[in-house]
Amino acid sequence: MKEMAGYTIKLIPGDGGATKSICLSARRVKYGVATLAAGALLFVGATGYAVYGALTNANRANEIEELQRVGGIQQEQLLQLSKKANALQDQLDQLTQMETELRRISGSSVQEDGPAGAADGQEADGTHGGQGGPHVSPDFQNVDATLANLEKGIARRRESLLALKQELEAQREELSTVEPLALGAPATTPSIWPARGTVSSPYGLRWNGTDFHPGIDIANDMGTPICATADGTVTAAGWNAGGYGNMVDIDHGNGIMTRYGHAMQVVVTAGEHVRRGQIIAYMGSTGFSTGPHVHYEVRVNGTPVNPVGYL
């Protein structure tokens, strides 16, 4: 059998000692070289992969940090926008409440479409304090919906204010046709308010036109004094079966009379002469009534007219 060629490695010591020889076959040398090459390739590959992974992780961490930073900025901007939308809603609610009060003071029809509109069971001032619901963080969807509702609310309020302006202008024109009452108006001419309170229902059509109101309703606490608005003679004092409840009628002469309805208690009698400002009854909720108030009418020759012209 032919012996394969090999390689001899001689080790010569530096101190002149005996030389040592290591004989390696060609096959072992080839296996050794191949093993070293494979190890070198694995080492280079592992090192490259490790470097690539480190760079990739670093870039990914930078991207995440940038996304978090941008997301934080957007969330802060969204929060600020949400606060501004909430502030606008508060201002719109205050404007609605102000308009409602102006309508009540002027005797105009009260709108029911806003947060400040009076609902069944509310007090005369229309205020309640209840709040509740789950806590939900604002996002783009609900903030956008809030802004859309605000836009609609502002449009409704603009239309309502324009309608109020037209009503007030119509009232001004109507009052301009009535002879103004001087400070020294005759004592027999109605010229003062019959009671303190809020106009809860004006003169004219109400309830979407299903009812004509021949006077004005002034709401206040039970027992609020009701006064005669001019000198005159009491022609009726007591219960009225026609819906007025406890009622007082006063004849002021010249075809003018006033009526005061829904009283808790009447303190004058028929035939009695009363003076302007004299207490004639106390506010209640008798007859066709939903709460304490006085129904006040002014009639001229038996026909009801708008009491605003005499206030």
C-alpha cells in the first residue's frame, strides 16, 4: 500500500537543544485548514450578524423613541384642542342661558332646544347640578364629533338670536303705538308689576300654537305677595271654576280691568276699594297650574291686551 504524502513540521529550540519533528498527513492538513477556514467564516458571520443586530436595534429604538415623542406631541395637541372645545361649549351654554333669561324678562317665547332650556320638573331658574358618566380620554373621533355639535349649536343659536331680535323689534313697534305712561301716570291706570318673579309664560300663542295665553305668568316662591297694579274696585275675589283657581278682578274704570289668578290666598273682598301697590293675594298654584305663579291679565272693554304695554 502506497503511503500518502505528508508534511513534517520541525521544531528547533532556540537554545540549541534537540530538534523535534511532527509529521502530519496531507489529509489531516486539509482537514485542519478546512476547519480553520470554517471557523473563521463562522466567526466573521457571527460578528457581522451581531453588529447588524446591534445597529438594527439601535435604529428601532430611535424610531420608537421618535414615534413616542411625536405621539406625545399629538396627544398634547389633542388635549389642548379638547380643552378649547370644552371652553367653547361652556361659552355656548352661557350664551344660551343668557338668551333664555332675556326671553323671560322680555316676555318673549322661551326656546327649548339648548342646555339652558327649561324642562319638565325644573325650577323657575332652570338650573340643575347633576353630572356623571364614565371617564373616557379624548381622541380624534370624539373631539371631531364635539366640534361638529358645536358648529350645529352655534348655527342654531344664531338663528334663535335673530328670531329674538325680530320679536323684540316687533314688541318695540307694538309698544310705540301705545301711549307711554308718564312717571305721574293716573292712579287708575295699571303701571306696575303685580309681583316679583320671572316671566314663565308670555302673552300670546304658546305650546307650538296650540293655546292662546291672554296674559303673562310671573313665577316665584309660594306665598309671594301679589299687589294691585292700579287703584280700583274689587269685582271678584275667590274661587273661579274656569281654571284661574283663587282669583281677584279689579275694575279701574274707563273700561280697564285687571285679573290675578292661581293665588294661594286672597285677602280682599268683592266691593272693596284698593290702592296701587296694595297686597290683594299671595302667590300659589290653584286651578290649572303647574307651579306657584300669578296669571296677570289686562282687559280693555272686555278684551285681553298684552300687559307688557302697562308694565
